[in-house]
Amino acid sequence: MFRNSTLLFIVVSLAFLVLSTIAGKDYYKLLGVDRDADNHQIKKAYKKLSKKYHPDKNKAEDAHEKFIEYTNAYQVLTDPEKRDVYDRYGEEGLKNEGGAGHGFDPHDIFAQFFGGGDMFGGGMFGGGRRRRQQKPMGPTINLDLPLSLEELYHGKEVDIDVSKQKICSHCSGTGAESPDDISRCDECDGTGTKVVRRILGPGIVQQMQTTCTKCHGAGKATKKKCHLCKGERVIRGNDQVNFDISAGTNVGHLVTVEGEADEHPDHETGKLVFKVLEIPHRLFTRQNENLYLDVEISLLESLTGFKRKFKHLNGKTIDIVHTNVVPNGYVQEMKNLGMPSIHNSDTYGSLYVKYWVKFPKSVSSDVSSKLKQALSSVDYAGAIGMPQKPVPLANPESQETSQAREHDEL
């Protein structure tokens, strides 16, 4: 009994070893995607890993090997025919058909993926080589990104849902119901082109090469169209796009997200460009790194002083106290209470507070008499309404008696 159990264990172990050898690498696990992942998910995973392990950026000993493995997995899983073979027979099945790792340059695929340029400078390991012909770049999608002044002040992690054209998740962009429904075009014999000859006259023949009208240049024919995209190879869908807006970002700033525009099998995916817009604020207006605030005061407050408080974008409450005359149009500068600098988040602009004096519509004769008596003996400055230079809040030479206090909101 013991001998039989031991023999069974050995047989099972050997079978497992053989199956593991045949199966080879798990490309899905390698890229960190599910087995039913679509092209977009595979592309996103490859983009992250290939950038991390590119040998021009990562100097680890195993970076080169990992980079090739990730690129090989990406090439197989984004090719409908190779993916079908891999799903059925594993890596060994691809080798038997000359698939995985045969006849491809991982650096060419990386260059195609990122638009054909040297992302990290130099010549990809310092060696020049001939690149394959690149697919044309797809169109750019321009979108507006309205943000509140608070979001521009603090910065924001944007997570936005974008409606776009996507490669069909069922057929992976072939337009066919299954890989078995794809065959060579019998009109052009798989070349995608046809040669047309026209007789212009005796002994004069014009020869032109045109795109095959049956397969539209694909070189392939489809027996049965994909039920999801109806043979169009693309469908409408939504994708989540994530990026950061830095504190102090200016209005009109453009945020570019590569490879997230409309997808199509015949071109590289273009970029999304977001234009930052500012949603009007109920209190503040902005100009570059400075903030502006208009405050209305009565004539009495203008002459005798007043107190005001308001909530700043930083969440704190600002108290303003004036105990003397504040003329109409007076501008008070409050340093370091503006927007953060986009170049240095520890540096802030100024807040300029402009005071507007409200005058009474009319006064009685009794009030008029008292005003004449009260104001006839005071010293006057310049005419009310004349432009005043901004006076820093902490300026020791200022004759204005004013206080401003910033405190945390309780």
C-alpha cells in the first residue's frame, strides 16, 4: 500500500513538472492582468512595467531580462491570433508556430508604444538600429477642466471619466467573431493592394497601385463579423484618467495625458489635452499668484473704523480691524495670503483688499447740521476716490491704524 502511494506521488509530481514545462510563463500573471483583460488594460499594464524596467532607466541586473519578458507578453496578448494560440496551448504552442520571442525586437515595440522616440535619451542601450515603420499617430482630444479656486489653491488629484472610442474588447480590433473567421483576402492575396492597368493608347499602358477595395488595405477577409462591434473593430466606451494638478496651477495651463485619446487598430493612440479653467469664486478673484477681495463699508465705518472677517482659501478665518479713517478705493496688501507659487509651494503671493465706501442716499437737515459741526474742525487728506498706493499690512511707516489677524477655523 505504501509502495503504491509513493509511486502515485512520483507520477503526479512528474506530470505536474511536465505540464509546467509545457505551459511556460503565465503572461497574464506577468503583466498583472486577468485572463479576460482587454487590449486597453493590457496596454496600461505594459506601459507601467516597461517604463519601470527599461534598461536605459533601470540599472538593475535583471532589468533587461524583465523588460524583454514584459514586451514579449504584451506582443502576444495584444495579437488576437497569438493570444488564441497561447490561451489554448501556452508558451510552448507559440514556439511551435514561431510565435513568442521569434523575429521581434522588444525595443522596437517599446518605441512604437511611446511614439517612436527615445524616452530616456540616447539610442536605447547606446546602439543605433533601424526602426520599423510606425503606425500614424491618432488625433488629439482637447477637453476643458473646470476647477474651483480652492482646488487650484491646494492642488488636486483628478480622477475623470472620459468617453472615447475603444478597440473592441471581444475581437481585439480584428472585426471578426473569432480568429478562425479571419482569412487572407482572395482579392489582393493578402497584400492589401492591387495593381490596376489602364490602356491610354496604342502601346501606352498606365500602371497604378491602389488599395484593395475588398479588404480596405488590411490584407485579410472576415467570414463572420464580430457581434459586439459589427465588424467596425472599435466601440464607444469610458475610461478613467488620473493625473495631478499642482497647487498654484494657473488658468489656461495644459495637462497632457499620452496614449488616452480615441483608439483604433490602425494608428497609435493619441493624447488627451486638458485646459485648466477657473470656476468663479464668491469672494476672491485671482491674477497669477495674487488674490483680490472687494469689501464694502459704510460712510460711518469709513470714518470711525470697523471689523470684518472672512474665510480664506486655506480654511482659516481672517480678521480685519481698522480703527481710523479708510478712504474709498483704499487698497490694503496682505502678504503671503495669495496663491501658492507654481514654482515653489512654500512661496505665496499677496492678498489685495480694496475698500468701497457706501454713501447714504440722503440726510436730514438735523443730521447735516451735526455733520457740519463735527467735520468742520478735522484735518483732511487727499480727495476721496483718488488712487492710493497699496500699503503692506506690516509696513511700519504706514499712518493707517489697522490690524489683520489670521487664526485657525474652530
